[in-house]
Amino acid sequence: MCFFVNISKIISKLNTKYTNKTINVSATNDAPYFNPSLQDQQVFESEALNYTVTGADDESDTPYNFSITTTLTSIIIEYVSNTSAKIRFNNSGLDVASFNDRGNHTVYVNITDSGNPLESTVDSFNLEVI
């Protein structure tokens, strides 16, 4: 991006010189963020988890890439749109929590934009299965 700015130097009250200067402004790709922020979740055994996470980005560098990391192997993330994804259970094809899922689990969610360079943010929430 390039802007032209006219800078004047006042030599005297009657004599003004104008000089053209070039100022280069480089764009910055800001990392995306969760909007709203991630909230802890609680589900009972045999209940479904349908938690939608939504991202935002100052430059609107969509589509976003979402991924999750957790020790709980029975949850997956699915894309809903260019800016959101749904976290849910996948226990043998069923979208409900099972007996083996009980306990407290930290779920890390990564969101990456499609800007140049790629920027990402990781946040987490607690998932309690009762």
C-alpha cells in the first residue's frame, strides 16, 4: 500500500516549498480469535454435545481452519461455515457421550486464518462428562 503525502516547509511567510514524499504502509495480518470466547461445557452420559465455535478476524481472512487437541478420542470437529465449526461426540457413529467419556477433559481449539502469512490462535475449554 502506498500513500502520497504533501509536506510543506515554510521558508518564510511568503515563500513556501512543497516536497512530495512517499510513505509505504505495510499491512499486518492479525491472528483470528474466537467470538464469542470459548465457554466450558457440561454434558451427561448419553447426551449429545453440539458446541459451535465461531471465529472472527480483523482482515476477514476466511475460510478458517479449525482443529482440536484433547485426550478424549471420541470428539470431532466439523465445519459449519467459513467462520464456524461444531464440536461433537462420535462414539461408534452416535453423537452422544458414553460411559468411557466421563470426567473432566481439556479441549484445545486451534483457529487458523487464510491470510498471508497464516496466523492462528489456540484457546481451550473444559468439557465435563457426568
